[in-house]
Amino acid sequence: MIVPTRFRAACYPDSDGQPMADNTLQFEWITTLKWGCELLFADRPDVFVAGDHLIYPVDDPDDIIQIAPDVYVAFGRPKGYRGSYRVWEEDNVFPQVVFEVWSPGNRYKQMEDKWKAYDLYGAEEYYIIYPEHPSFVEAWVRDEGKLVPVPDIKTWVSPRLGIRFESRKGNLNVVRPDGTKFLTYMEINERLKTELHRVEQETKRAEHEAKRATSAEERAERLAAKLRELGIDPDAK
């Protein structure tokens, strides 16, 4: 049976009606992970990153399955706007890396069901971040066709992203391959302000040096003019 396009669109809505986050800490982690991954692959047109975005793994209007990861990364898929991620329209590529950020509203049964879905549909890496317990991260990696637990998260490096997790002074950092960490919006803003201040200071110094050089040239010209008045050629050797 051919399903009309209008009916198919109604079957796969772009929202599940659920809030993005239960609290500000979870929201901050979701946005930090999303934009951190986005920046990590900013020069890769074939890497799509999304946050709080519905995934439809199979095309079956009679048995609709939807999953809403907090953040996911799909390699081999072009960047661009999507109302939802419909795997059959994405060359059957299920996102390879998935993040969930635990919140007080989560239940273990809910997370277990998500793990089963990610395992079934082919995620290669699955992470659960616990913002209120920053030294604790759970991770799974696909091995022989199944998601298996990562035994030691402290030494773990993501095969796909190249990131690692570091707990320092009671805070959890996501560390990029170059050794820098994923930054929150406020941290990015502070660094931007610092950089702008540095550029302003350098510009002022350059302008000051230019003024000094101009003043020196003007003094030299006045001296040369005075010498000429006295009948002395300032250019004579």
C-alpha cells in the first residue's frame, strides 16, 4: 500500500510535546554537548549534530517508533535543517553517537528502554552524563554487534569523536582531542570578551606607535626645513 505524503507527515511529527530539560543544569549540559560536538566538526559538511531532536528509526505508520536523545551525532549525513531525523530518509544511517543527560525526571526503566533502542538500531557509542554526580559517566561501545559497557571511563577515548571525560575539582569536563574542553556558553562569552579586550589593547598600542612614528617624521621634516632656511642641505652626505 502506498501511504499518501500528507498522511505520512502527520504520522511522524517533529515534536513529542515533552520539555527539553527538567532543570537548568541539565539544559546547560545538553547545550554544551550539542555545541561542543558541533564545533568539533565545524569543518566537516558530512557530520550532522542535533539536540533534543526526534529520531524515527523505521518507516512504519502502523507502528510508529520515536526516540528523543538529548544530543546525537550522525556521521555521513549532511548538515542542515531537519524537523526530525527519519532514518530511511538519511540513507539508513542511524546516529552513531548518542548522549543522554540524566535529570530528576528520568527513570531507570526509561533509560533502559532507550539503551535497548540504541542497541537495536545500531548506535556505536552511547553515553549517560550525570550532572549532579560529575565523577560518574556511563558509556557503552558497540562490540561484535552489541553495545557493551566501557570498563574504565577514566582512560576511555571516544573512537568517533576523539573526546574523553575528565573529573577535576568536582567538575566533569569533556576534553577535545586537542586537550581543550567543551565550553559552556558563559565560558565562551568570557573568552570572547578576553580576546576582544586583547585585540583592542593591541590596536591601541599600534595606533600609539603609529602616532609616535608620525610625530618623529614631522619633527624630522621641521628640522630639515630649518636647515634649508640656513642654507644647509639636510640630504647632503
